[in-house]
Amino acid sequence: MSRKLIGALVAFGLSTSVAMAQEYPTKEIQGIIQWGAGGSTDTVMRSVTPHAEAALGGTVVMQNMTGAVGAIALNHVAGAKADGYTLLMGAENPLLYKVMGLGDKDYSEFTPINILARGTPILVANNDAPFDDYAGMMDYIAKNPGELRIGSTGPGGVPSVVTAMMNTVEGNLDVIAVPYDGDGPALTALQGGAIDVMPAVLGAAIESIRAGAMKPIAIFDVEQNPKLPEVPAVTSFNDGYSKYLPWGPFFGVFVPKGTADDVVAKLSAAYSEGAAHPDFVKLMDDRGFTMMGISGDDATAFLSKWQQGTAWLLQDAGLAKTSPEEFGIARP
């Protein structure tokens, strides 16, 4: 084969690769949401993605894939081809899988496209619960051991971390944990009376609170939230929480490591533009989410800091299956 022919073939291959990268996406993109419909992650992803699609010039078909505290979705995407056509739309839980014994993968297997927003935890109760504030709830638990039903989304979920804080600050509480596939189903169960109390994300519960469908007990933060100014911060009942707060979940879009840099850049730009859309910003603000919109090194640094703080909180609360040290997670 002549050198001219070889050169022509190489040039053709390079030009084809460049053209393919420029054309991305050429088919539908699958967006795998870790949690069920109606929850915080679902709300954030289904709100931002239409705006990202407009910027990307493609279609993202979203699918809720629940189970194993989000690990089923994470493993599905981790095993997919790193070509930008399978996205993980996740929350904070994977950063705790290793210490909680839920799996050997976390976000170190992925490249963050965009950490979109973070949330504030809130404790809410069924309207018929025999207490109206945090102090009343603690008194009820003390007088009725083993009766309070508290919603859970499994080890490493927001409820488990909030419950870990409560057990650490208040002493081990004698309550019944009832598991659900996300805070959306759990909040529905709360309204129906299947559970009494639910540690949830403010953004997922706020509309039901405003509608009078459930009652707020306390904001898990060091100060009251301007979206619900009448709800006290949990630190006003027990300052011991100040050691662990502020803390909250986050929501982000990820692709498997090995995805081409230009595809990552195009997705990052699209979700950055989507996150800046006025409709999305307004929705996040109305529901009490805090906008982030970070990617690249900033996102990686945020993930590392969050993992350190929360993994060691669970270790100190006696809930971690394995010490964070075993995975090189330094104590903050």
C-alpha cells in the first residue's frame, strides 16, 4: 500500500472521528435516575434536563431505576459503554457505598458532568402525629419506646444520615425504621399514615407542607430557612447538632470514566446552561434548594470533602460497616 494511500486513510479516519465528535449526540441519550418518581433527585433531573436538551441539541430519555439505595442504577451506568449515551442522574448516596458495605463502586468510577444543586434536610410528620415539634417528638419517643415509625431510604440515604445524627446527639432512639425506594414514595406513605415521621429533603416536602398535607417538625440546619421561616432549626432544640451541620444531600449528572473529553465538555456545557435557565433557577429557589452548578475540578473537590465529612459521621455513630480509613478516606 502506497504512503499516499495510507496517509489518505489516516486523514479520513481522523476527519471521521472529528466529525463524529462534532455531531454528538447522534442518537437518544439514556438518563438513569437513581431514585423513584416524585423524589428530590427525580424532581431536579426532570426539571433541568429539558433545558439541557435544548442546549445540547439532542434528546435525553429519563428512566427511574430504583433499588439498593441507588446502587442498581450506579452499577448499570458504570457497566455501560463510556460514549456519552448513558448518564447517571444521582444523589449523594454512592459516596457512602463502600463504608456502608453496599458495593465497591462510588463516584470515583465516574466523571462529574455537573453538580446541580444541594438540599437541606427537614423532619416532617403525619398531621395526626401526637406532637408538633422536635421536643414533643423526643418526649413521645421516650414515653413510647418502639412505637414511632420513621421513614428510611436505606443505608446511606438522607434519612439514615439524619437518624445517625439524632442517635449520636440524643442517644440511641428506640424507633421503627420503615424502608422505601426514595423520599417521594416515603412522603406519600407519610401522608397516608403508614409512617409517623420522615427525614426528607426540603425541596421534596415543601409543597406538601405548604398545602397542609404534613407538618414540619424541624429544619436540620444551624438556622431557620427563609422558605419556611416559621419552622425552627433543630439546633434551637439541641445545640449538639451544630457539630454536624450544615449538611445536606446533592444532585448531579455523571458519566463513566473514559468518556471522551469533548463529549464531557459538550455535556457539561449543556447542563451548565440548563442549570442557569430562569425556570429551573426559580423552581429550585421556590423549593428551597441551593444552586451549585459546578463541574470539573470544583465538582471533584466538593465530592471529596462531602465524602470525608459524612463517612466519618457514620463511622463515629457506629453505623459504618468498614472504617473510611480502609478506603483512603481521611478524617476531615
